[in-house]
Amino acid sequence: MCWVCQTRSSPVIIPTRCKLVQLHHCAPSFPLVRYNATCMLALANRDEEACNLLGQLFACGGVSRVDVANDPDLGGRLWVQGLLSS
């Protein structure tokens, strides 16, 4: 399984086993990379880190609350519901 991130010049395919969490620090202007990192953190049960990153994405308008609510990786998690209702 891979994540695909569209950069300004070309798509980047990122294997899920790589250090995507570190990659999002290198690409703060690419919300999709940061969102994928949020999903991977959530799937790894690293909820506090995922919650912080998702909160940052909401704050900068990098992700839609509707999209997050419908995301199977995030939508049903209690901490996500808390962020969506705030």
C-alpha cells in the first residue's frame, strides 16, 4: 500500500512503511502530506500526535471537516469527533 501526494511539479508515491511522520515536517506547505501523516498516526494508535496534527490542519484550513468526518481512517474515532464538534 502506498500514499500518493500531488506536489506542484509531480506526484510523489510514498510507501506506507517509510517515515511519513518525519516527511510531513519537510513539507508543511502540502496539506495532503500532513493529512496522510495524520491518518497513519491514527492507524498506529498514536492518537495524541494525530490529534495535534489534525488540529493544525483545521486551524490553517488545510482540510475540510466534512472530508475528515467521512474518512474511514479517522471518522469514527472519539478524539476526531471532539475536534469536529469544536
